[in-house]
Amino acid sequence: MTADPSHRVGGPETARRALLAVSVALLLLVGLSRPNAAQPDLLPRGWAPGPLLPVSLDPAAVTAVLWGAYGLGAVAVWLGLRGAVPALRSRLVPLGVGAAALLTAPFGSADHVSYVAYGRILVTGGNPWVESPVEWGGGADPVTSRVEAPWTEEPSVYGPFATLLHGLSAWAGGDSLRQEVWAWQVLVVLAWVGTRAALRLALPVEQHGRVDVAWTLNPLVVGVGVLGAHVDVVAVGLVVAAVALGVRLAGPQGAAAAGAALGLAASTKATYSIGLLAFAAAAWLVRGDGARAARDALTRIALLVVGFVVVAGALQLWAGAHVYDQLARSRQAVSLATPWRPLLEALRPELGDADARTVVSVAAAALALVFAVVLLRATRAVGSGSGRPAGWAATALWVLAGLQLAYVLAAPYSLPWYDALVWAALPAVVPGRVDLLALARLTVAAVAYVPGRVLGMTPGVEALTLGFRREVAPWLVLALWLALVSVVGARRASRTVPAPPRGRPRRSPTR
């Protein structure tokens, strides 16, 4: 495949690379500096890396740096999505970014402190799905006592496989919060690098440049996901590993192995069970013609389900009956940066809080279903319909991209790191306007959740950032809902081709 001349070195490609370098440098500045409004205090550092830059960013500075990093990064990704960017020629760039990430302290939220706290409870004999961090060890545990609001009194919402990984991190880090978090960062970076490798295995070489634009060199994904050390990066890695297994292992073994990997992903975070639906749909869509092809597709789907149930079921039995208690309690949460929040506030006086949340949840589920249908009708998979394993992989990722983008757009509770699965799957989608829709959604969400913590802000910065989150972001997301409708309208218009004139057909122009 010949690269688009506009993306050769010089011009837009030079600008893209410069923007990427500045964006990543700004992100690393936040992670390498001393604790700030975006970065919880993990000190003392023990044997893990500590702040390597003698820089203290005040709340206004860290907000400006992160907004600048995400803004420049969004422009760089937009330039990359416009045409055919060549794939990276070596592993040095992703390995270098991953190594740099391991020198930083995670920022953008304090979720990583909660992760290792739940792991700490597990390895010290407790049940993280029942015990709250603030109560563990009488409130004096060196790790669990440092969980930040609003999660101090909340048991784990994560699945048993995630909690096993959290427990591994807690065990490796000993009694030091910084060491435990660093061990967790290693797992996140490995998942991020592994996702790239799995995508390159599953997709044809022509798509590898798009993999690097959407995933490897996407500052928004790197910033909110990898440098934020979010569990979603691990879950995404397992989903994409399932795609690669389904392609690389022939016959029943591949389907069963893919289902098992999906079971691990769903047991990391329950929402990633969406992978099973996408994989089953892909198996049916590329089945070919005839009764035998239909039977083969159904067999593949059955093996996917068996692999999934065996792994997820075994982990569920190990974890016990309370694994999803907290998930059930939080299912009607509504975040500030979605259009559902203003609606919730408007309905509360009339319906009461509980009924208003029920209305919002039902409406959001219906809208997500509509968006999924719309997105899948407006897009198509690269090389789909071939019936070959590569066609199945691209189709599975295409369905995943549509379902997950519909979810993050319509969900009442939606945070920027939820978009990681969209960007891992996007290389399998034929480039189009939906790329820009996904980019706009992630940019708005990333900017809305800067600096990302509820602590450490000055009143002025809190008014600015929460003001954007409450008063601006919901309407920007609403505009994206309208833009999605326009994408479909444009798609349908492009399919309306005038009937050819009668008489002799005109000769095609010479290229």
C-alpha cells in the first residue's frame, strides 16, 4: 500500500510528529513532577520511581498543561486519521513510551490507589467486595487508608480477574503504596504494548499504520489510559488478545481460546462482556452460504460461549456471591459530563431521585441501542465479507467499535478511559466521519475530567474545571448525538446514486 503523499515527511506529517512530541512531553511532565491536583501523593517511593523532575505544578498550571496536551494530541490524531500513515518500522517507539510511562506516577484520577487497596485487602485475608478501604485494618493500613474520596467507603466494583491482578500488585509491592502502584503500572504498560502486538497479528499489514495512529501514538489514549494506569487498558488487551487467538489458532481451539480470553476480560470489568456479543455476531456475519456454513458458524459461537462460561464461571465461583453487589448498587449513577445529568436534575423535583434515575437509565439503554444500529449501518469493516479468519477478526473489531462507541456516547455514567476499546477496535473500521466523532467524544471527555481528582484544587480552578464539566461538556456531547444523526444522513445520501442514462454507456475516463 502506498502512503498518501500528504503524510510523507514534510508538511502535515512533520506537523503531526511535532504535535505528538509536544503532547507526550507535556503528559510526561505531569507524571514526572511532584504530586499535584492531577496526581495523588504516593510517597514515600521505596524502590519504585519517585518524582524525577523537581517541579511542582500548581492546580492552574497542571490544568493548563493537561488541556494543552490533550488539545495538541487531538489535532495530531486528526492529522493521522486523514490518510494512510505508514506503520512504525520498529518497536523502539512504543517500548520507549512504555518505559517512560513506568517512570511516572499515574495521574488524572486516584483510581489506581483504589485498585491496589482492593488487592491489599485480598492478600491480607479480606473480601474486597465486602470490606471498604477506610475500615480495613482499623483505618490504619498503610495502603487502604490512603484511598481518596469518593471511594473510601466503597467496596470493589471490579471483577475477580482484575482483583487477582490487583492482589498480585499488592503482593509484589509489599507495604508500600508507591511500590504496589508501580507493580500495577507494569501490568498496564504490558497490556498496552500487547494490544498493539495483537492488533498487528489480527489485522492485515495495510492496517498497521492505522493501529499506530489510533492506539500506539494516540496521546489521548496514552494519557487517560496508560499514564492514568486504568484497568480498562488491561481489559482491552484481553479483548484484543481474544481476537488474535481466534485468528491464529485454527478450528475449535481458536474459538474456545477466544471465548476464554473474553471471560478474563469480562471478569476484569463486567462491561467488557460486550466482546462476546461482538464475536458471536462476527462469526455469523462471515459464515458464508449454505446450511453447512451456518452449522459451522453456530459451532464457533457455541465454543466461544463455552470458553467464556468456563473461565468466567470458575472465577465467579472462586470470588463468591458478593462480587457484583457494588456494581448493582452503582448501575444508576449519572456522571456530570453527559446530557443525562441536566435531564436528571430537571426530573428530580417531579419524580424524586430514584424514579428520575430509572427513567434516565431506561432512556439511555434505548438510545445506546439506537446508536449501535446507526453506527454499524454507517460504517463497515476493512475486508469484511471475505469469510477468512482475517475477515472475521476485522468484523469482530468493527462490531466492537460500533457497540462501544454507542455505549460511551449514550451511557449515563461515562468517563474518558472507557473509550480505550473504541480506539483499539477503530483500525478495523474503514476510515470515515465516525473517526472524527470518536475523536471528538474522547477529546471532550478527556478535557472535562482534567485534572481528575476532587482534592487539591483551588476555588478558582475548581470553578473552571467543574464549570466545564457541568455546563459545557453535556451540551458538546449532545452536539455529538446530533452529529451522529448527520453522519447517517450523509451516508444514506451517498448511497443514493442517480440512474444511468439510457443509451450507450459512457467510457470510463483514463486514469
